[in-house]
Amino acid sequence: MYPTPAQEERMLLHCAHARYVWNLAAEQHAHWKPGRKAAPGFAEQCRQLTVARRE
């Protein structure tokens, strides 16, 4: 695979966005402690992603 410079830049940006979303989900679950409301589940995370895409 030999992407053009523009394709390479776009792929790197896509990977950066995916890493950001993954880290955000991991952070939400890592901050859970007994006595707190549960971290967002799959459906809530999907809703949050939809809102983030609009912005």
C-alpha cells in the first residue's frame, strides 16, 4: 500500500480520531467507582458519538 501524501494525511487523521474516541470510552469506564452511576453503556456511547459527529 503506497498512499499519496493526501491519502496518508487523511488516514492519519482518521486513526487519530479513532484513538481519541477509544480513549474517551476507556476513560469513562476507568473513572467508575462503587457508589457512582455506571459508565455509559453501548447505546449511550452511540448517542454521544452521534452528537459529536453533528458538532
